Amino acid sequence: MQRPLPHSAEVDLEGATAESQNTFSSTAATLGAFSSLVAVGGLLLKKATWGTTRRTARQSLIVARAFENELGVQAPVGFFDPLGLAKDGDELKFKRRRASELKHGRLCMFACMGYITPEYFRFPGFLSTSQGLKFADMPNGLAALSKVPVAGGMQIFLWMGFIETFLWVQEKDRAPGDFANAGALGVPFAEGIVDPEKRKRSLNSELANGRLAMVAITGMMFQNGWTGTTGPEMWIPGSAFESEIGVQPPVGYFDPFGLSKDGDADTFYRRRCTEIKHGRVAMWAAMGYIVPEYVRWPGYLSPSANIKFTDVESGFAAFSKVPVGGWAQILGFIGFLEIFSAKQDPANPPGMLTGNDGPFGLTTEWGRLGIFRGDRISDPEAKKRALNSELANGRLAMFAIMGMMFQNGFIGTTGPSMWLPGGALAKDM
């Protein structure tokens, strides 16, 4: 944002002598002429800066296309770089980050297996004969860190140093993660994949699985550290609510914090109603970030304040544009829905808003996606499939709107740069 020029200082000339007045006038004239030159120079500099800024933005968007054909750029996101870390087009930095991503992904895939495998299989015998410590005595998860002997920890670090120094050495003339001494999945001296298409598909799969593993191990370590769980309750569903809507493969019934382990049906019902409501609001909110970039209502949002719909910015910036009267209408409408119209009847399944007695003796009916008087689904299987889809989409939308709000608040972007890859934007430039 351009800073405003400081206001001129006010000088009291009352009681000054004629000589001092003349001196002041001459000085003021000189300063005025100098200020005019500075102002003209500032305008020229500002114009040049605008041109440079626009050229830089154009170059940044075009440069983003340089990495669109790299491995790991997959549909539907394309080249995903919301923080613009690769907008300078520096190939060496990109390769270094990609090599680090691959390394972390591979480690996290093994780490995830390290949480699961010991629950079903342990090596026989002793981990440390001098301390009488067997493999079967080792706790799983973070608690194992306190049980590993000092010599064992040193062996682990030495082995990692050997791998980094001699075995998995990244050469400059090879692709990130492609080591001369390793084959598929980084197995030492293993045979690589010869078919180019199969190799590309496998490497893309490795990147995708590695990214998922990084998220998974973060969740496992957080759950382990927060609630202490390490066993099958992390990945196998519980028993009380397995048949409920929203329990879908591959996760099944997912309750890492054990909030429903007491089997309280009323508490589960309340949480499920809340989840459906938040999911529906999040789906509308995510669309609210996208649609205004392409379509705006015609006319005025507030005739009295002379604000048109086209004047309202997207994202957080819109908060400062909506008049107080507009906020009162929004909150009043939400209150009306919560109290009278879209109230959950405990006799109905979660999210089914129908048969509630509204004001003035009216009865409201809500159909699919919570749309007022929408068409209902009569086929039980189709209804179950649609409700499962709504829950899944609502969960995704909750993550999506959080990501959009974080990106909007942190780096200020609201437009297609949120959901289109860099190359798609560059084509429009």
C-alpha cells in the first residue's frame, strides 16, 4: 500500500518581522518548487513501478508454467504452489525442494508402517542382550524413544549418515530422488523400472503416497502424543456406530480421540447434526469464494450507501464493505433459520430438516443439500449414497474453506490462483 504524503507543517507568522517574512516566503517558494519536482518525479517513479510490478506479476505467472510438466503435478490441482515458493523459476531450488519432498515422503511411508507393523509382528530375541531388553518389551509409538539404549540410538544415526553420505547421494545430472545405487522405492542396488510410462506412473504414485504418508504420520504422532493411542484403534473402526451414515472406506468409523467410545447415542446424534450443518455451510462458503470471481449480481447492494455488488471485494476484504444494515439482515436470517425454519427435529435422522412448526402456523420442508422445499429421494439405496456423498463433500469443504481463509488472510489471494494451477493463469496473461 502506498503511504500518504505527510501533511505540510503549519507555521504561525504572527508577530514576525518583515525580513523574517520575506525570508520565510523565499524559503517556502524554494521548498514548493523542490516539492513539485519531487511530486513529478514520484509520479513518474510510481508509473514505472506499476509497470515493473505488472511485468513481475506477469513473469511470475508465466514462470510457474516451467514446472507444470514435472513429476508430482497431478489432476485436479495441477501445479500447486499457494505460497509462491517457486514463482522465481529457480530450477536448482525446485530440484532441492523436490528431492527433500521425496526423501521425507519415503521416510514417512516407512514411519507409518512402523506404527502399524509392531502391533501384529515383532522380531524374536533381544534388542539389547547387555540390558536384557527384548523386542517384545518395546512399547509402540513415541514411548519407544525412552526405551532404545544409547548405543542403539548411535547405531541408528550412524546408519542414516552412511546412507546420506555413500548410498543415497543426489547427483546433479539425475532427477530428484533418482539415485545411482537405488532402484524402485529407493531399495539399494535394486533394478529400476525400464518402461518410461510405467516409470512415470510409479514415480507419480510414490510422490502422492509420500504426501499422504506425511499427513498420516503427523496425525498418528499427534494422536499418540495427545491421547496415548498407538494400536489398531488408530486405523480400525470402533463398534458402536459402524453402521451409521458417513462411515465409509477406507477409513471406516474414524474417531481418533475416542469421543464416542462410551457409545452414547444422544451425544453422537448431536455431533452428527453439527457436522452436517457445518459441512453444508462450508460447501456454500467455498462456493462463495469461487462464484464472485466469475458472476456478480447486477445493481446495488446498498442504494443508500451507493454500494454495488461489483464494488464488494472477495474474501475477508468484503467484511469492511458490507453495511451495518446488511450485517443485521444476515444475522437476522440466520437466527430465523436456527429458531424456526431449519431446526433439527430429534425425531428425524441427523440433517433431515422437515416437519418443524414455523411461525404463523407454517411448516417448512427441506430437501437435498438442505435446499428449501427441495425434491426428496425415495429410493433407500440412492438416498444412502447421496447422504454419504453429502457428508464426504461437507468434510472436504470444511478443509477447503479453512485452506482458502488461511491463504486469503496470510498471502492475500482470493481469485483463481486459489484453485487453478499457475499455467492456467499464465495463459490468460
